[in-house]
Amino acid sequence: MWANCRTVCRAIVAAALLISVRAPGYPADANKRREFQLQAESPQFWNLVDHDAKLGVVGTGFGFTEGPVWDPAGFLYVSDETINKIFRLYPDGRKEEVIALGDPDGNTFDRQHRLIDCASVLRAIIEVTSDGKYKILADRYDGKRLNSPNDVIVGPDGALYFTDPTLDLVAGEKQETPFQGVYRLDSKGTLKLLTKDLTQPNGLAFSPHGKRFYVDDSEQRNIRVYDFASDGTLTNGRIFGAEPGGKGEGVPDGMKVDKNGNLFVTGPKGIWVWDNKGNHLGTIVMPEQPANLNWGDADYRTLYITATTSVYRLRMKTEGFVPYLGSQ
């Protein structure tokens, strides 16, 4: 009798966890399991990944994973938006807490190999220091508090570029900045608004040659591309592609680019793969809905994917473009 009760109790606890472990902006069924598949829309898709590529699990048991960054020392930094911590995650699944922080989101290294995080509750871009503390790099624009910084990358000029939607704005807190912007933060701490055209800007990326800037809009379910000038300005914004999907299937979120300029963008059911002309080459259908991804391993030919409660790895035929490494 006790064994049956214990089984039932575990099932109840597991169900409760599945209901609670999702980030703001993601539906309750974001935890719905699917079968991993590689769905080609073009033969070019197979130039990027093997037909028989296997999806591996690096770690699981998280709340809602985000912001993967590969450290050459042989581990990933991973944000957990519901457990409110950043972890080091090792290939054997071992986790080490780096810092406890309200709703950490996207991460990157800067050119000095400092870990930079989008801290949603702080409404700031921060540097996470080696002693497990943080330093605020930017939290206001034009005297007003930012919304909830979401994702961050390094530009070809070494500056930080980040999106600031209201997706993770703390309940009950006031939106002070009256738009959802994309910003540039230079080494002197100067914050420059690049565009406020998007409804809910989220993932962002530069092309390998540094002349194109991509940013997706989770509400509009599309990807925009801009021409990027050496002075850090954006021009000629236009729609690059759209990622429509059904309710609960996911929206455009994290984004990364390979060395040939192909885009890998999370979206409905998994990761949508695009060439640099805006052609949808195929979709990597994931067991859990992904929020972000990044390149890793010594040759940067592995995609590390943060997908709801787990972190996955997928070996690729193509090599990733990693902006914070500088000239590659």
C-alpha cells in the first residue's frame, strides 16, 4: 500500500513541477515532449548536419534553461530562470552553482572573457565576477529603468549588443522605458538605442563579416535583418523570415550563426535553420521546446541547446561563428 502511495505522490509532485517550471512568456505546455527529428526543407540542410546525427543529453532536472555559453575549460554556463541561478554544467551532467540571481537570462563572454548576463529581475546587464558576485554595467536608458534585458552578444567592434523586451518584467513593476529596444553598450558604459521598431525583441546575432545584424521578434514571430555600419548604427531594417506556429509550439527566441552565415533560430517545435538569403533549410525538432543555443567543444562544431528542463548537445558538420573569440 505504501509503495502505491509513494508512486502516486511522486506522480503528483512531478506534475506540479511540470506546471511550474516555465519562464514568463512560455505556455504551460512548453514541457510537452516530442520526438527528436531532423526535417529537411532543402538538400542544403544535410551540408550542416548528418542524416544520422544523434541528440545527446548533457544535463536535466532544471526549471527553465537559458543562456548557454561554452567555456574552453570544458563546461557550459547555463542560466535557470525558475531556480534563479547560473550554473556550470559539465559534460558528465555535474552542476556547480555560480551565482544565485533573480531570473538570469541570456549570457555571453565579452572579448576579455568576462561572463555577461541579462539579469531580468535587476533589469540590468551585469558582469558576473569570478567570486560569485556581480557588477551592474547598465540598467537605465535616458534616466529610466530598462525593462527586462533578454539576450546579449558581442559586436564586431567589441561592444555589447542586447535586447530589452518586457517578456520578463517582474509582475507589479512599472515599465519606465516606453518601448522595447535594442541597445549598444560600449566599454565606457555609454548606452545607445539602436532601434525600437520591434514589438518584443529577443534573440540577436551578427553575420560573420559583421555587416548584417539579425534580431527576432517573439511577438511578431519573425526575424529582421539590418545593415550594420562601423559606427554602430543600423539601417535598412527588413523582414528576413517568419517562423509561424501553433499555440504552445514555441516562438523565435535564441539565435546563433555558423561561419558560413547560416542562422540557427529557436522557433516552433525546435530550431529553424536558415541560409543567409532567408531560405528555410530545415528544422531540428527537439524533445522539449528550446529557448536558446550556442556553439561549443574545442572545434565549436557542437550545438549546445537549452530546452526547458534540460540541456542537449548535437554534433554538427558546420563550424560555429563565436563573436567573442574575435577574428576566427
